[in-house]
Amino acid sequence: MLRLRDARTGELTEALPAGRRLLRVLVRVPGSSGLGPAHAYLAADLIRRLAEQIGLLPWVVDLLPDGADVAALRCRCDALNVYPTRETVMDTAALAGVVMPGGAADAPGSPMFDIGVAAAPPGELADRARLWIRVSDDDQEVEAGEEPLVVRMMLMRHGYGEPIAGGGRVDDAARALARWRRLVAEWARSPSGAMSRRYADAVMEAFCDDLDSPTALGMLEALAGDPDVPDGSKFETFAAADRLLGLDLARDIGK
């Protein structure tokens, strides 16, 4: 089960009440430009992808500040391979009109969302979600050239609440992503093999433990260099992990 560190208590908390399949996520997008919105949307996207992997139905809603350029945000999310939210609202009052599919019945007065994602303290929204995670609200701009997913890779090499200092080492992320894609293309030419359950489980466990993407990426890097795992198994494991990572790792197959 997914556990996240509640920004209000500092404690790891189960993200979903027992017996519920619908995982309701509210993303409060900061008004700044730069990496702040990317942090928030990426965290929500990882939660959504993980929820689907473990058999839950994610329902993600974003709350945008007045005057937000919705088209620009959607374009940026698309570039970062972030799945569109189910619904967008522009003020807190409009949250009452959000309609989600039926799930386990809530007690009167209970929070509307299971998880809140924000770059600032939830403030007046504190009671709208069972738990809140706080992402880093960096206002720096990062250019990734022709490959926006380099930014996604760079962000996942840090914890979701960790500031990305000094431009975030975009070049390092670009080299790592290019290398993984080259390896996946090479492994795809090998005889197919069963996924490495040891590494696959470790990746899933890292994500379930407070979206620990740096540890998950480290496990995949260890797999890439493990001489005891056949190349066909490496391919299957990386391909499965990319359902969570969203890095388009199979892009160079056949080139």
C-alpha cells in the first residue's frame, strides 16, 4: 500500500482508507513558473501511475490560481508525460461541484480527497484532504532542449520535496536518460526473459514508500550493471518499470 509523509504531522501515513478503491487526489498548483508546477504535477502523476499498478482507481483534480495560463500548463504537462487531470477548478468554492465516481461511503464532514499535493502549506484547504504532501516550489527555469523528459528524469532523481539546486544538473540527467534508452534498445535484440522479480519488487517498494524515486532509479541502475541478469530480463524489467517512470525508455528500439 502507498504510504506518504503527511506535511502536517511529518509521519508516514497510508494514502487510502481500508476498503476503498477510489484514490482521490487534489493538486494545488503554485502560481510561480519554473519547476514548482512540474514538481506538483509529477508527484500527482507518479501517485496516479502507482495507484493503477496496485489496482486502484485514481481521480486527480487540480486547483489553479486565478489568472493561470491553463493552456500553457497543459502543454507543459504533456511534454513531461504527465497524464491530464480529470477536472480543473479555478477557485476553492468550485471544489464542491467536483463529481467523482462512487467509492466507499464517507462519513459526513470527512475530507473530500485522500491526498493533497501542494508546494505551500494547505492553509484553508487543510481539511479537504486526509493527508498532504509538500513538494518543492522552485521558481527556476530549466531548459532541456529537444527532450523535455530530461526534466522528468532530473526531478525523479530527487525526492519530491527536495529543492533542485544549481539548475538541477540537467546534463547529468540527459546523459543518464540517453544511456538507459540505448541499453533498452540493445537488450530488446536479446532473447526474451522473465522480468527480474527482485529488482521489479524493489522498484515498486521504493515508490510505495513515500514516492522514493531516487531509490527506484538506483535499483534500475544496479540492474543495468548486474552481470547475473540476462539482457532479455533486463529489458522486460525496464519496460515494466517505465509504466511508473514515464520516461519513454523504449523509444530507440529499432533505430
